[in-house]
Amino acid sequence: MNSRILVSLDSSAASLRGLDEAIGLAARDGSALRLVHVVNASRYHGGDGGGTDLIAWMQEAGEQVLQQGRECAQAAGIAAGTLPFTTRMAHVADIDAEQAGAWGAGLIVAGAQGNCRDFGRALQSRTSIPAPLVRAGPNGEAGTATVETRVAVAA
């Protein structure tokens, strides 16, 4: 049982599937959720001052993703806090691992799309907290293994 689950969100189908899985686990175990969205501004800023409008747009979109995630959790009767981050230096995995540790999370759930090995390895190298990746299928449908299955395999 994990009394606290950190969920790394973006707007991808895999991320939203991860949220669904985390809500299911939280409902089953009576866990609280913390939803985290990270804007990596270094990806949108060329150092010449350009990209500022895009970064602000990404931050606003991130706030909307977090709000929608919180509403989904609350509709299922799950307490969910949100944390938006913008960084120019850190990898998303750094933020996820740091926040999960600081909050005392027992599980990190993240969506994975495409070739996610780099993100998965980065996250697992930064924390001892189990961090299963949830995949969405090619058309956004659920992957074959649930978070519950992956957590059981990791334990």
C-alpha cells in the first residue's frame, strides 16, 4: 500500500492513462495524490530572449492539465494536490524524484510515450521509490499492464 502517490503529468495520452491508474490505486488503498507538471524552459528558450511567449503558454497549459487532473481525482473521492514547475536546468526526472522524496511518496506514476527508456532510466537512477511507467497504445488506448502489475513485479 502506498499512502502517497506522485503523478507526473503532461497532456499526453500516456500521462492521462497514468493518472487513471494512480486514481485507481489511490481509491483502492486510500492514498493521496500529488500531481506534478514540469515545463522544461530550456527546450523552448534559445538564449536570445525568444520563446518567452511559448514558455508562458506552456505554463498556462500545465496549470490546466493539473486542474483537470485534480478534478478527475476529486470526482473519484481522492485528495489531490498540484505542483507546477518551470525549470531551465533540471531534467523532469530530477523534479519528480526530488518532490516525491520531499513529500514522502511511496510510488511515482508517470506516463510514457514512444521510446521512454531514457526517462524511465533517468527517474529510476534518481530515486529508490518505485516508479512504473504507464504506456498508452498507438491510438491512445491503455497499455497491456497496469501500474498495479508493474508495482508487484518491481517489489
